[in-house]
Amino acid sequence: MAWPKKHTRRLHIDSREFLWHLNGNSIESDVRITVGTKQGKYLLFIDPYAHEFEITPAGIRTAVEWALKTGWSPDSGPTRGLAYSPEKGTFYWLPEGWKFAYQTGNSDPARSGEN
């Protein structure tokens, strides 16, 4: 993936450089947060719509660290989406191919014990 310079930030975790990009705004379009590396071919999408999730470097770091601890890798994948569950106080994986939790009828699979 070619990373745009505008709105792309660097994040270092365990001596590895990640890039995260904020795309869009809530007025004009969907907001998307994409995370990956320059060399990695798999991406992580973070759902920005949980009210308790802050789109800050610290918030992104927490989400990426959770993804790494639960098996995601920018080198071996898979490309995944995750969201924050305020009820459980943690992140959860979205169904395959999803970037936003609001795509589900339940809106939060963590409530029903999935993931």
C-alpha cells in the first residue's frame, strides 16, 4: 500500500515502525483508520465510532498492541477490522471483511460473547 503523506503518522511498537492513517471526517464521509507498515501487505482497520475510543496516538497504540497480542501481523495477516467494546472495556475482532461495527445488526459482537 502506498501511504499518503497527509494525515499519516508513525507509531513505534517493539522497535517496529507502524504507520496509521486517518481518512475522511464525520461530516463528509466515513472516518477510517488504517494501520500497517511500509513493507507489510496486511492492514488493520480500527472502527473509530465507539464513543469511548479516542483517536489519539495513545488510543491507536493500544488498539495495535491488542491486535498484535491476539495474533494479527502486518506480515502474515490477515487484514482485519477491530472495534472497541465499552461494555467489556476491550477490543474485539469484526467479522471478516468489515471495517465498522455498525455493519452488524447487533453492532457489538462482544456483547453476545462472540470473539
